Amino acid sequence: MEAGLVGNGEGNTSNSVSSSVGGNVNQHRDTHIHTLNIFGVQNPQVSSSIDHPWAQLVEKSQAWHHVDDEYAETLRSAAAIAAKLAAIRDTAEAVVSADPWIDRTFAERVSKRMGWALKKWLAKDLRLSAAEAALLTLVPLVQHTLWVATAASLSSVEPTTLTGHKTPSESRAEFEAFVSGFPRLVGRAELPQLPDRTSARVEIGWWLFHHWLAKRMALLQPHMIGDLLAEAGVHDDRMRQILDPASLCEILVGLRLEPSALCDKTRLYKLKTKRPVDGGTSDEEYIRGPLLTLVLSIAQAAAIKITDLSDTVVWHLGIPSSVNLRQLHESVTQATWEERADGPVLAATCHHEAIVVALREYATRIDALLHAVRRAAEDLPALGVLRSLPSRASADGVAPAVSADGKPVFDNWSQFRLDEQRVRELLMGEQLYHNRDLAIRELYQNALDACRYREARDKYLQRKTGRASGWIGNIEFNQDTEHGRAYLECADNGIGMGHAELTGVFAQAGMRFADLTEFQLEQANWNSVDPPIEFYPNSRFGIGVLSYFMLADEITVTTCRMDSEGGTPGPELQATISGPGHLFHIKKIAEHGTPGTQVRLYLQDTTKPPSCVRVLDRLLGIADFTTTARHGDDHLEWEPGVLHSRESQHWEKGGLNAHGTLIPAIDGQVVWCERGGALLVDGLLVKPSHEHGIFASADFGEFNGVVVNLTGRRAPRLSVDRTEVLDDVSTTVERLLIPATRELIETEPPLADFDWISKVGHNSPRLADLITESILKNAKPEHEQWPNAQQSGHFSEDAHFDTEFASHVRHKSKLWPRFEKPAGGSPPDHIFLWRVVAHRPNQAWKLLKNEVSDLSKVYSTLPALPSDLTLLCPEQIDGYWLLDTKLDTPGHILNTAAISGRSPYETACRARQLGVSSQHAEVFSKKYTPDSTEIALVNENAERSQQPLTRQYPIPVRHMVSAHFKLGLSFDDLLQRMSRYGFDTSISEKITCTPTPADTQLLNRRELKISTEERVSRWTLKLLSADLNLSESEIERKLTGYGFQFIDDSDIDPDSLDLRLLSPTLDGRPPWLAANTVVPLGHIAKAARRLDLTTESVCERLTALGRQTPNSVPDSISYTNVKLLSVDLDGTRPWLAPDEAVTPTHLVAAWRELLLPPDVAAKELSLLEFDVPHYDLPERDLPTDCILLGIDTDTGIVSKASERNVPLHHLVTCALKLSWTLSAVVDRLRQLGVDVPDIKTTIRNAMERLPH
């Protein structure tokens, strides 16, 4: 037989019991509490004989000795009900028989402890009606039966399986959510089998189940009790009145309240002092519910429910020398209470230190309960009979068990403890919170909770009564002085606090009001209406009040609690707290006050306190309620639900920055802003800790273009100082933004024009994509701001191409100076053609169409997205258009994914769409969270910040060794990963040594950044030996193990000057000048000037070192001619090759850069024995030739170091600028010695790669 949740065939779940079980399961959806009928037959026939144990408990109860009237019939009925409840209990306990925490004798112990209390302290003064005696005897049995029946019905959640289900049922999902709050305990349960301990998976799983169940049972409803009593056969009218479900529910819920809440005078006043049974007849009796609840609470506490012990017990499971649960049950069931003059003393023998600690802690709770009950009895006449109860209890009789030799079974034990004073100082100090502003933030958030609480209660009462209260929430900050003392005060008109809240929550660090049973019950009522009233407390830790003492020496709290039914408010209370850990008195300053709380911090004199106005100005973006702040002449006010527009100062760190035109959307949770942007939680500024997806950015800058306020169910977990979001909220924020883009683009005049989207895309590429996608989907094609948007999309570099669209953008732009500088270099030909076609018709398109008429047949292309720019010319690569070889690398895909907000898979797909990648997208992850290890693996030196590795060459051995040690990857793992991305890993076959961490320093030396096909000079070994303090033989041995080969040049022993001459950069470091080529004249001239040598001596030394020098070298070469000898005319390498003819390009460039007429430059180079053919370079054509050659631009075609053909973008730009045809441009460039491919072929090749 198994109780569980099964599918109903419609994708939903419902309670069920499998196997041959009679009865049915009732699911109460309004509170998610389940009761279970698991009788073997529909109506069990159970004898009410006195022989039945539970019937005997009822019949022999001490309660009947306090009854003066006739009670025989009531007793018989109660005994019969007890027997039937026992039958339900037995069947339910069989379902959860694997539960090691099930306390089968708890009801019996409660009954016996109740008899003890009645006989010991209440025999003289307390007289009961027969109905009261029946209730006292049956409540423990009803409570226990209800508990185990509910546990059985929910056991299908599989308590011992703590990891997530793929498709959990509703109850399982709730259980998993609860378990997620105990990560360390789950980690303990999930430990593998270890030799020094026994696994505690079962024990921990069931303990978590019991505490989850306790949380659910706190939301008990009368109809659940009614169902149970009906199954137990309670049909007698008198017994149905005695066991009235609503009244019984009130008692059972009361038994779960904290002592301060249970005995709170306001609560007790509202309860019915007496409830009639058989009213208006001669058999009329009364039940005093509040009185009986307190008696039962003492009995229940004295009985000690095992799962009510502190978590000290569960934390001592699954460890060496762990708690034995059988011995725990034994200690609790055999525990006794001994009488002493100062109150009862708990006596128990324990077999583990943790049980001793847990029972002693438990005794302090009983002590608090007795004290609270006595205080209530003193205040309320109806409870006066309880004044004879003791007011204190202790655990002095709790001790270790004794072994056969008379010695304790354990001794010499201790407990790891915290220094309370030091921990308090930490919790209220800047070491933890970093910033004293947190105290003001906490004041606001506590006031916000109070107002939200009252708002929810008001809504519920309005639904219930139909009357509106007219209440409007208000929070006021005031900073001033009084009697020479500076203070900061926060006042709200929220829910307020009573005695229980002041002592049990406000003054108890770590306790939150949301954890109180009383609040959870009220929240259950809110959830029961349609639609439910939602309330999400923003308090996360319950320690925020301690932060007040970062600012204050003393705190005064004045407060009044709102009545739960909207009636007369409670008393106005005041307490002054002089420091954490200090005692304080609560004074009643008025019998009734106005609901709300005023917290006044008397500020320390030691440091200048922060201004509440300035702090809230920086932090509070959107207030839920009218909020004001005053400090001297400074005054600010926040209107509810309206963004506080503010421009941050350049010197600020972490201030709200959102101003200019504002467009609210999604009920104010999203506000589009012209400048700035922010992420808020409950209206307060925070920063995301997961900077991917919507928060991804090339420079990790601010969230730009929008303010998003996460509240209610969307509010995430925050760091202790409340400044950082711990959860990954990128998906949540994106789901809010997608519908909000409609309001953005439908607002006139539109904020989202070309330059604003470009600005947003600079900091938040994914956000700019969402906006553009919305424009593509929803904007009208003829809209002035987005002409032809469905065809062109958004590409900020469009403003720099010479098209009519670029002119339109420049004319309309308000922010254009920010985007004045175009990307460096030129785009790939097909990308340029894509943008020209996207904005057709235009002059560039016409020029290209004149060459290839088929271009007019290209009707549609892929609309651009702002993040495409991060793929094609990322700013972290200095904002240059990337060459195809750089674009087509795994590292570039992963780097782009990390900054664009896409997943690597989506980025790879987009790169293929854009025609810049041949990589298969399937090898990349579909997860949005960047894998830092994976990114580092495919970048140089195994570091995220380095350039991507190219797949053109085998992986360098230095990279493999660096990745192995830096990333903690085995060689097999990293080779498998890199092979998946298409890298050549063949170099690994040449490694014959065992790498060490020290080898990374050697292999990453600049001198060794060569392929293993190149050979290492002995001169290099000598330099490395001196730098690394290793012998040359040791370095050679290591490098040999990594596949390096060596040049046998040991017959030459160069000195330091020789090494500088041999170095192309003249710094004495390799790579060295090649021995099989002539040393460039530029190098000789530069060396002579740099090293103060003659050119002759330079040549002599180079010749002696085995290098070839030119046949004829002048004695001296002018500095101008040194520049003339360099390819880039800047006097540095690369140098003109002595065996190649000088091109006209070089002569034109010399005219521009060195002011040398072409004939003069040609003559100088001829004198230096360079081959200079005769070129027709009239001076009138030189300015035009400079334009054609891209001189004074960064197209780079003047340089022989260029890695690409003349870009199509350059050809078109020149043609438009000079009003030439493309053919004319190509012809002239060829005359200038530039190798330009056929223009028609170039255009057709670009057309084949057009993004579609």
C-alpha cells in the first residue's frame, strides 16, 4: 500500500492511494493541506472497550477528576472516538513506517503530562465541564492522528530523495523549494559512503519532511479537521459540538504558536472566553477555549515532541560518532519531570552530547512558555486559575547515561561556539556591510514591509466586509537634533508592532516576522480569496536591525499594532534599546494608539553620519508609498510608483543614474530612460552578480536605457549588504522587457531612435537587440524614425558608410559625437554589400549594380541586430573590423557570446547567418551562462582577456601546458575539448616529458613563441639560462621533451652588442635575423644610428655572425632616408626588401608622409641601389592618388603588411568621393602597383556570402 500523488490524465496531479485501500483522499487546494482516509474498510468497526489503549487514555484521564457534573455518557462517546482515531493512526503509521522520526507514543505522553499538570498544580482551583474534559482528552489524539494521516498522504514526495525531479508534482515541487533552504544539510545527506560514519540520507530526508509538514500544518483549516472527524465516526450531536472543527482548529493552531504570540493579550482578548455546548437546554455546558489551549500547550511542551527539538540533533547525523535515533527516542520517552521548589526540572539520560544540548535548549522554551502563561494569567481574569502554575522550568536533570562501570558514556566534550559579543560587532559593523548607508536602507525596507503588510490586511478586510478603509501608506525620514543629540528617525503608518512582535521579532536578531505562525495563518487567509492577495516580505535575514548600530548608540521604538480585524488598535508601546545585547523595558504609553512604527536612532558622536536625504536620493528609485526625507534644508519626496529621475555625479560610486525622457511600462516595473539605467529590487538600487544575458556588456558597464524594478514574486535573493543580486535574474528581466518594448516604440515622439539604440547597444547589446526585434515586428514600415527597418534592422556602423541613410542619421542625431569615430579598417566585402543593399536605393548600390546587374535581383537580406557589431568589430579588439581569419575562431564565438548576451550556440548560428564563420553551431553550448574555463581554453595563454587562438595552425605546446595547469584540465580532457572545436592537436604527439608548473614560465617566453618546426638557436638558450637561472642543458632537455629542435650555431659566440645587431628590433632578443636572406638596408641604417656605429662596422659584424649584407652600403644614411627605407615610412620595420622593385604606392606615400616629390624619393632610393622603375606620377594627381591608396586612413592598403585584398568598401568610398566609376578606381590602383582583383568577381563573391 502506498499513498502518493499521481497524474489524472490531464497533466495535473491529485492525491491518491495505490493498492487495495478503502476510502478516499481529499485535496484542499486553497491551502495545499492533505488528509487521508486509509482504512482497510470504509467504516471500521472498533470496539469502545476499555481494553483499547487510546480508549483507556480517555477513560483514565485526570481531566475527569475535575468534573463535578455527570459525565459517564460523554466519557463513553469520547472513548469510542479515541478508539476509531487510533485505527486511522495505525493505518497511517504503517504507510510511513520507514520514517525514523515518527513519534508513536507522543499522544500518550501529552495525555499523561496533562494529567500531571492538572493533578500537580490545578487540582485545587480548576473545575471542568464534562465537555471540557472530553476536549482535553481528545485533542492530543486528534492532533497526532491528523499529523500522521497528513504525513502518509504526502509521503509520495519521496523524502529521502533530495535532488530535484525532472517533472515534480505540485507537492514535490513545494518540498524541493523547502529543501533548497537547507543546502548544507542536503550536502551532508548526499555524502558518499565513508568508512568513519554511517550515511544519514534517510534520517535527514525525513527530518526535512517533518519540518516541511509542520510549515504546512500551521495553515490548518477547519474543514480538514471536519473530514478527519467524519472518518472517525463523530456523528453524535453533542460530540460534534464539543469537537467543533472551527474551535478545534483554533486550539490546534494555537498549540503551534510561539509563546509570546500564544499568550499575547490582544489575541486572547479576541478569542471567545466561553463557548456553549447544548446551549439553551438543561444540559448546557461551556468550553473555555483559551484556558484549555494554554493547559494543552503546557502538556504538549512537557511531552517533548522529538521533531520539535532544535536542529542540533540533525546536525549531528552523518558524522563520526553521530546521534543514534533509537537512543534519542529512548531518552525522550523515558524523560521525567522532577519537582523542585523553583519549578519542574527535566530529567533525562542521554547517550550523545547533542541530545543533552538539544534537551537543555528545549527546556528553555518550556521555561519561556510557563513564564508567558503566568503573565497572561496575571493580566486576564478568565485565566486566573492558571496563576498556580510554576513560572519557571529547567533542565538540570539532563545528564549523560551511565555505563556498566558507573562512568558517563561520554565526557570531556565541548561545543563549537561563537563569541556573541564579537559576532554582534561583526553583524553591526562595516566589515560585513562595507557601508553605513545600509542602516538607512534597512530602515526604509522595514518600513516598506510594514506598509505592505497593512496594505495586504486592508485589502483582505475590504474583500471580507466590503468596506474600504481609505488608508494611504506613508514613510517619513527626518534627521535633526533634540536636546543636543543628533538623531535619524523613520516613521511609517504600517502594520505596527505589539508586545509579541517587539520581543519576538524586532529585538531578536535572525527572526523574521514572515517566520511567525500567526503571520503564516493570516497569509493563508489572503491566499484563500479569489484572486489571492499577494504579499512578499523583503526582509531576508532578520539581522538588519543590528545594522542600525553602525550609526546609533541608542534606539527608541514607538509603535502601535493594527487590529487584525480592523477594529480598535492595540496599545501604543515604547522601548529604548541602548545597544545590541542590552536589556530593555517595554512601556505602554497609551491604551490605544494609531497603527504604525517610529524608529529613532540617536546617532554616534564619533563620525559624521550619512544624510538620509542623500542616501535615499542615491538608492531609492521607485517608492511603493509616499516617501519623504528631510535633513536640515534638504528635502526630497517620492511619489508612489514613479521613478525618481536623477543624474549621478562623476565622483559617485553606485548612485542611481536614470534621467532625461522617461517612459513607464508594465505597471511601472519597467521605465525606459533616455540616459542611464538601473536594476532595482523593491525600488532600491542593486547590481547583478551574473553579468550575462540581458546584463552582458563589452566593458561590464551600467545597465543602460531602462530601469527595471523587481518586486513581489520576482524579487531575488540579495547579498547581506543588500547591494548585489545573488540569483541569476537575467531571464526574469528579459521576460519583463519583451512586452515593455511595445510601449517604448509606440510612444510619440519616439525615444528609441537610431542614436539612442546605438548608445544602448554599446553597454547592453542584448537589450538593444530586444528593442530592435520589437521594431522589426511591430513598427510601421513608413515610420520616420525607422525607415525600412524591417529590411535593414539596426547596425550603428551604417551611419559611417557613405549612403543617404548615413546622412539622414547624422542630420537627426542628438548624441552623434559619441558615435563620431567609425570602426577601424574596413568591413568584410559581403558585410559592406549587405549594408548597402539593406538601405537601397543609394549611390553605392547604383555603383555596384552598374558592375553586376544581378545585384538588382537581391530583394531581401537578413535584418541587422545591434549585437552583430560585437561579432564583427568588437570594442575589446580596439573597435576594428576583424579579418575573416579572426572571425572564424571558437574563441571569438565564445568571447562574443559573453558580451552580447547570446548563448554560444546562438552566437555561432548568427555568425554563420552573417557569413563570417564556418564552424558548426552544434559544438557550442546552449547555456547563457558563460563557461569561463571554456573561453580561456580557446584564447591565447589560456586567459579570457587574450586574443582567440586561430585554427590555421596546430595548437602551440605552450598553450596546452598553460591550459593544463591554469584551468586544471587533464591533457585528455583539453585535447578532446579542442578537437571538438576543430583545432589541430597533433603537436601533443611530440610531447615526451611530464609537464611541471614551472614549465609554463619557460614555454611562454617571447623567445619561444615559435612553431616547433622552427629551430631554437643556442644563443637563445644562453639568454634563457641567464634570465631563468637554469643551466642551458636543463633548458635544452626540457625543450626537447616538448618537441623543440635546435640550430647548431655554437661555433659563433656573439657578445651583447652582436645580439642587438642580430635582433630585428635591436633589443638583443630573438627571433634573430635569418642567415639565408640579405639583411635589409633599413635595419643596417637603423642599427648604425641607434648603436652609434658606422654602417661599415655594422656590416662587418653581421658578416662575421654569418649574415648576408648588401653589396654596397653608404657610409651614412640620413634620418629621412631611414624613414624612406621603411615600408610604413616611419623609420621602423618592416623594411623595403633589397630584391624587390619599389612600387609607385611607396613613392606617393613618401610625398604625403615625408614631403618628398616622387622623383626625389625615386632618386634617393636608386642611389641606395634599389630597383626603382620609371612611373608617371604627375604632382597634380598625387592628392587623388593618396585618396585611392588610403593614405591618411586606416584602410592599410598602402602597407605591404596588409593581410587582405583592397576592400570593396574602400573602392566604393573612393569612387563616391572622386565621382569615378569603380572600374576607373581599380584601373588607377593597378597603375599604382596595387594588386586589385577583378571588381565583378569581387562583387559576385560578396553576393554569395550575403546574410539572408
